[in-house]
Amino acid sequence: MDFDRRQLIQGAALALLAPSSFKAAQAESGEGWHPLKGDDGKPVPNARLPVELTNEIEHLPGVIWVGSKSTAVTLYEFYDYNCPYCRVAVKDLNLLVKKRPELRLGLINNAILSLGSMQAAKVELALFLLKGPAVTYEFHRRLFAMPGTNDGTRALKVAEDLGVPRSQIEPLADSEKVGGMLREQIQLAANLGLAATPSFVAGGIGVLGYPGPKTIGRIVAALDRCGEVVCPA
């Protein structure tokens, strides 16, 4: 699937804050570590990432964990609340979690497309601290289901619809604690070189962009079968 030019430019600008592990790995391995193709038949950029960085994902604050409690089959998605491909992916991933009970899905903010994206992410993290991952996952799905541009105001409305007053959410969303959580998530995405939204990490491999539900399904099936994004022939 072709990337939106604005997504790549803004993501790449953020990735300049730190060395791009993804770019370095791609330079060493060529077009991609695995010969992955998306649902549209086009090559999907992918690269093996340093284990010391991928291990940091598990320790990030505010990750929304969905699905299995086992870590054996884990897929991470880095998303932005104004990313159109993320909006498509959220429905497919929810269906995949239901279809494959062995899947553990970790959802991480990479709010790089706009100020509104950062505002929405801060509301999400405040809700996470107040209500935990289950309510936050419902927020995540509801906000992505809304057409148009997402920002703090819309995010606060979704939180209110879930029974959490604006008076509780807003001060926490504006706090240094939540700001620090968001910076950690975005910085790790930059360190990994995930300069497109969405991006995925699975089996030590970084995948740029959304390759489509069938390809993501094959990746999860391979993780379950051999622990890799693509199993050896």
C-alpha cells in the first residue's frame, strides 16, 4: 500500500531526533528483511530491529494490551489518531484478536501527524491511568470510528460518553506525567525508525505502513507457528 506523503515527511522529521534503526537495518539487508507483500501485491518495507530496542516496548508506560495474556504471539501497533490507514486497521485488528485467541496486541501512540493527534493521545493516556486498558481500548475504537479530524475536544467527548467527566480527564491529560508517557512512546518509535503510521513490530521485525488484513493475519499465523514474521520454507 502506498504511503501518504505527509505521513512520511512528518514521521521522518521526528525520526531525525535519534538514529534510525529501521533505516540502518534496511540498508544492510536490502529492500526488506523478509519478502513481504501487502494485500495489494506491493512489497512491504520491513527490517530486523535491535533486540535491545524492541525489548523496551514491553516496558513503555500506557501501552493498551488486548487479547491473550501470553507473550508468545505478540504484535505491536504504533498509531496516530489522525492516520487514515490506522482508522482502517483498528477494525481489522479487533476482528483478528477475536479470531485468534493466542494473539496479544499492544497499542502504542506515535502521535506525529498533528497537534490534534497529540491532544487526543494525551486524553487517551489520562483515561488509561484513571480506568485501565479495557475502557481505554473502547475509547480507542470509538475515537477511530468517528469521521473527520480528531483532537483533544473530540477525545474528551468520547471519554465523557464512557462515563469519565471532563473535569477528571483534562487536568491529568495536561500533566507532566502524561506528557512524559507520550514522549516515551513517540521517542521509542523514532529510535526504531518507525516513520510511518501505522507501523508494526512483530518477531523482532519492524513493518512500515498497513499491509492489509490478510497480510497481518499471515504475520500473526507465522508468529504462532515459528515465532517469525515469515516462516522458513
